[in-house]
Amino acid sequence: MQDATALRVEVAELLLELTRSLRRQTHPVRQGELTPEQFWLLKRLWLRGPLRISELASELGVTPASVTVACQRLQRAGLLHRERGASGDERVVIVSLTSEGQERLRQWQEQRRAYLVELLAVLSPEELATLRPLLARLVAAAERGDEVGDAAS
């Protein structure tokens, strides 16, 4: 029988290759629809809701000028809305996703899901029934933040 550590490494490599394939096939940046900065900006707004340009810049680790340019392009594409802050300070700009932007993010998620469902068609119902609880355990461990080495060998 193969060494447990070597087997974990081999399975990890297979999971990483699956992740790379998923990204190549479905990620909007890989499909040439967005720049990486635009994608992360949209995702941040999806997760956090409307934010000031300065907040987005800080969270993304880029300059406010860079965020401003990205937001202007995304606004022209209809994916986000920019408005002046209610405080009357003309320098404060708040950005939020438009309904079109929200829908586009949902579509990208659905494309990923559909790709995975299609990939899973190579497995039999019995194999899927075996895989499901194993993946559920991995997801649960990841969500708990289990330390490396805590799992039984």
C-alpha cells in the first residue's frame, strides 16, 4: 500500500489540476471578459455591498486612482454604478453593483456549476454516491480551519 503522505500529495495535485481546469474553462478573467482587478472589484462589491472608492482601494491593495479607472470602465459596461457621497464632499464616490452586474456575477457562478456538473457525468451514480460524503468531509474540515496533521492518517 502506498505511503499515506504520498497518497495525500497525489490527491492534492489532482484536486489542484481540477481547480486549474475549472478556472481555465469558466473564469471571466481567463475568458478575456475582465481584468483581474475588475473581477476582484466586482467580487468585493458582491460580498460587501456599496463601498467608497478609498475603501475598495484599501481592500484590494491598489491605489484609489487605479480603482477609479476600473470603476469607470465597469460603469460604461453597465456592471456598476458610481455616485457622489451624501455628505456633500465631491471627493467621496460610492460604487455599487447594478442589477446587470449582479446578474453577470450570478451567471459566472452558474457557468462554473454547470461545468462541474458536466465533468461529474463521467462518474457513475455509485461513484458519485461514494464521492459525495468524502467531499462533504473535506469541505467541513476546510470550513472549520482544521490544522494540517489533525486528520487521521
